[in-house]
Amino acid sequence: MNYKFFSITIIFLSFIFIAASAQDSSKSKSPLDRKAKMDKMREQKMERMKDLKKGRNATGSLDNALANPAGVKNLIVRGESLTSLTPRIKELIDLERLDLSNNQLTDLPKELAQLTNLRELKLNDNKFANIPAVVFQLQNLEVLEFTNNEISNIPADINKLVRLRKFAVNGNKINSMQGEFSPMESLREMDLSGNSLSSIPECIFSARYLTIFNLSNNSINTINSKIINLKSLANLNLEANNLSSVPKEFGELPSLRHLNLRKNSLNSLEDDFANMPKLSHLDISENSLTNFPAHISKLPSLRSLTISSTGLKELPDVITTIENLQELNIDGNQISALPKSFEKLASLKILSAKSNQFKELPDVLTQMTSIVQIDFSDNKITSIGASISKLEKLQTLNLNQNEITVLPSEISGMKDLRNLSLADNKIKNVPQGLDNLQQLRVITLKGNPVTDETKESVKKMLPKARIIF
């Protein structure tokens, strides 16, 4: 028989509720009724205890978990203002996952080392100034999280956790790390974001199987050439640091697919930067690139490029030569037009150009038959051309916060359109024929001087769509 898993807390409260109900009803029931009721209560209690033994999950009170420790594999005790962890934790010998996040812990008892089956330990949002030594005795640990504490240093003993897959210490005060990561062949993901690092600790360059590395929101101003040792690195986040240049060694990271360099002090990118054969997502937003790197077009796998808030007044022609580009984000610039060569981006599916200086939707877009999502919100667009109907595959069109007064009747020919956002414009009326937009799910017209008559007309034409006035 399959039993539904109950948490210890729920079971405990259920016992109280059943007992209280039995006492209340006993005042008006016959002795036989009371006996039947109590028998049923005992039966239910036994069933729940069976569930507890099979359930393996406990949420809430640590005391309740320790009352029935056998078989508990997952224990979550969050937000209970714990200042210490009882040595009795050792009694939970089957425990595999322990989450004590959002408490007031500063240390851990040595008895924790007896939890030899523990695979995940989460101690986020506590008051730890260092990682307690007992943690490094948990040889089977695969996930270790100390996010948002007060840790300033990672000791060399971290490499004793040879089975660790994920190590997250983001949101601390870390400025140094020791040891050698080469024994940690299982390590795949490390999060050091939001710390006080001025460079990448050298010990990390021995983590040769690391694939996801988050270093955002530090104070890193240089990158050691030894980064080329991270041959398995696929996702590198360096957002919000102090980098003024990127080393040529980046071109020797054969597995790199996602690179985030947003919000640094970059003014150039080395030519070797174009040697990354697998790079598919690149974000160089909020930098001060004086010359846009021409060699970026040589990235054969580039699918997504984000260059928002870089001060661009026109789109560099080199971007139109990125043959396989599918997503382009140029938000927050000063661009007012797209070059004729833009139509070469035959694979482009998503274009975001919000918060620029466009006064009209560029005609060149109508030549891009593969595009499915366009965002030109927060521009200065006053009208939409009739040629918009050529975008037959377009599913999402966002023109919020412009100065549009009239919608062309040709918009009814966009058969695949699912989401049409026209909030905060100057539209009073909408054309007939919107009922042809059979795929439309949401249309937003709030913030427009739409007449009551027009509102009723839209409702009749689009009975299945969500209409936001």
C-alpha cells in the first residue's frame, strides 16, 4: 500500500486536533460511540506513524524530528531563530539532506560528523564567520551552501570534500581562498558572487572539471592567465566587477558557452576573444567599448548577444554579419535606425530595442520572416506601417510607452500574434478585423484614451483574449 508522506509537524498537529475533537464529542456521545471514536483515533494514529516511518521527510520542529529519528532522510528547519544545533542531531543517522537556512547559527556541533549519509547541507542566511571544521568531515557531501553569511576565508580543508558537486558561498565577505581543488573531481558548480575578491583565487584554477562559475558582484580587476586550465568551464559570470580588459586566454577556453561581462569597465576586447568555438551567449552590456570588436562576427556558435546600455548611437554593421544570431538585445542605447544590412540576420528570432530613440518601426524588419518576438517599448514611435503584416510568424509585439495614435488595419493579418502590448500610447480607436487574430491571447491597451465604444468593439472581436484597458 502506498502512503502519503506527512511532515512531522503536520502529524503532531493532527494528533492534537483528533484528540481535542474526541474529547468534545465524548460529552454528547454514548459509551459505545465514544469507544468507537477512540478506536478510530488510535487506528488513524497508527496509520500516520506508519507513514512517518516510510515518509523520510520532516519540516519544522527539530524536536519533532528527533522524537522519531529513524528513517528521516530530509530535514528542513528554516526561520526558527536557532542559535545552536543540538548534539542529538547525530541520532538522525539516515539523514541525507539538511536545510537549516534563515536562522541565527554561528557554529555546528562535532556530532554532525556522525551523519555519514548526509549529501546536502544548506546553511544559508545565518551568522557564520567561518565554515566549521566539522563540515570537512562529511565525506559524502555533494551540495554545500553557506549563502549570505559573514565568511571571509575558505580554508584549504575544503578539498577534503572530494564528492562535492556544488559549492555556494555567495553573499559573504570572502577575500581569500587556500588549498588545492584538484582532488575535487566531482566539483561542477561554484558560486562566489557578492564577495570581496579582487582577483580569482589561484587555487580554483586546479578545479579542472568546473563547468559553472559565478564571480559576479566582486571587485575583480584582473584575470590570471591560468584561467585556461579550466578546460571544462561552460558558464562564466563576471558581471559587476572592475575589469578593463579581457585576457587573450579566454580564446583558449574550448567549452565556454555562456559569458557575462555586463557592468565592467571594458573598453576593448582582444582579437583572440573570437577563438571560442562554442560560445553561444555573450553579454557585454553597460561597458564603455570605444570600438565595437569586429572579430565578434567570427564566433561561429554565437546565438545570443546583449549590448544594452553601452552608449551606442548606431548599430555596428559587424553585428549584421553574425550568421547564426537568434537573439539580439540593444536596450537602453541612443539608436534611432537599423541599417539595411540588418536583414542579413536571417536566423534572428528575438529583438529587444526598448528605451532607444526610434521614431518608427524600421522597415527592414519586414524582411525578417523568422522573427517571433519584438520589443520596441519606451521609444518615440508615432505610427506603425502597413508592412507590419509581413511579419507572419511574429508572436509577441511590445510597443508600450510610445506615441502611437493609430493602428493600421493590416495588423489583422498577423495570424500568429499571441501577445500585443500597446500600453501608454495615444490610441483612441482600433481597426476592424482584429477578430482575424485567432491566436491572440493578451492585448494591452491601458494608458490610452480609448473610447467606451472602442472597448466594447474590442471585446466583441476578441472574446477569448485577455484584454487589459
